[in-house]
Amino acid sequence: MVQAIKTDVHFPNLGLSFHDFGNGISIFGFNIAYYGIIIMCGMLLGVLLARHRAKISGQNVELYEDFALYAILFAVVGARLYYVIFAWDSFKDNLWSIFDLRSGGLAIYGGVIGGVLTGIVYAKVKKVNLGLLGDTCMPAMLLGQIIGRWGNFFNREAFGKYTDGLFAMQLDLRAVSSDYTCSLATLESRYAGKEEALQNILEIRNNTVLVDGIEYIQVHPTFLYESLWNLVVMLLLILYTPKKKFDGEILFLYFVGYGLGRVWIEGLRTDQLFLWGTPFAVSQLLSALLVAGGLIAIIVTRIKRRKQAK
């Protein structure tokens, strides 16, 4: 939902400030969130990169254009389902709200799962090499993630714990989650059984700062960390592609590289989705599984190839 007010965002230790902007625009009375615009730009540029990679590697470009239509659709569906499943309490009393994407609520891991499952089905139906399809598309998916994370900046979300470090980001208290303005009793009820998450939020609430008479929270810009991490992973995967040992290796390296970053970054965040009835962040656990699964797949495949070569 578009902010009713425009606010500033400061990076005090970098000497940067972004002034007087909301999180969307209005066209003929219809509100369009920057988040959606940025996500769509990320998807389109990702498709262009996948198309370019297919072309320079001598593959059928139209095959990837066709796949992109299905992958984008089911990635969005997956992103929404993932969020709804692990934030069920927010939807159980109003099931129609599940379909209200404009109110927010897309989880990038759900998009990754949706995209990968679509690739598996598509490769089987079209009888194409799944490993090669994945190798071609994963850097493109990372490009979409790199750009898409900036939607969180405009939504003032996906940030981390309190910090006074170099990249500390100050957000207007009026533009962030009600976790930082609600009563202590309400907050404790929301995070019952999640003591670490509760303490992280309390630390942020106890370290607000005044800038020009306006109260700000000061936090890690985890959206920025992930965007930069993904940029490095994407460049490394592109550089390594000519040296890959087998089709599918870039796909598995994506799991390892992206998963490693999310294990670290998810530990800093304060808005995690939790496994039902537990204090465990579901995306952090899934990231660890991706890293382990990717490494195992690479090792097992390389061993098999060595045996076949003998």
C-alpha cells in the first residue's frame, strides 16, 4: 500500500540522505507502488540477460522467451504462497486478502522455488537439458533479485537489527512496521516464543534518534547487503560459466552462493517468517539446506563424471 506521507531516509555515517519520497506514484487516481515497478524491471532485465546468454551460447533464444512467461507467472505465485503459508495468522480471518498483492507480501524464496519447479516441468515437457536451462537462467534470476531488493528500500522493510556502523540506515518511525510504535504488550504477544526476535526489535525501539524533530529508527540495510552480495555472486557465476565442468553446475553454485549470503543476512533481519510455532527463521533454515544440497550435488556429480571417464 502506498504511503500516505513522504519521508526521508538517512545514511548518517556515509553522509547520504534521500529526501521527501513515498513508496509509490498515483496515475489517474490509481496508486502504483514503486515495489511493483522495481520487481517488474528486475524481471524484464533478467529475461533480457537470459536471452543474451542463450544467444551467445548458441541456444534457441525463443525457447527462453517462452520459458520466461511461465517462470515469471509461477515465480509470483510461489512468492505469494510462501509468504501466506508462513504468515498464515495474517490471512486466516480474511482469505480474500490472500489475493491482494498490492498490500504487499511476496517472499523471494517462494519465487525461487516457483521458478525452479517451473524449469523442471518445462524441461521435461520440451525435452531440453535441465542443467543447461538452469545454468543459463540463474545469473538472470540473480539480476532480478539484485534489482528487486531495492523495492524493499522504498517500502522501508526488510531491514535488520540496530546498528551504528558504517552503513547504518535511519528510517522515519511513521513509515515502518507497527512493531516499532505499538504497545509493549502487543509486541510481546506478537513475538511470544520468539525471544531473540523480540529483543532485536526492542533494541531498535530503545535506540531511536531525533533528526530535525522527527523520530527515526537506525538499522542495518539488509536489502542493500543482499543486493550487493547477489551482484558479486552473479558476476562470479558469469565468469565461471566458460570453465564449468558439467551442465547444472552453475545452478548448483547459485544455490551455494545465494544460500550462504541469506544464511548471514537473514540472521540480521527483524521481519523474518518463522516455522510454525518455533523461533526458527524458515528462510535461514532453507538457505542452509540449499548450501548443503548444492555442495553435495556438485561433489556427487563430479565423482560420477570421473568414474565415467575412466
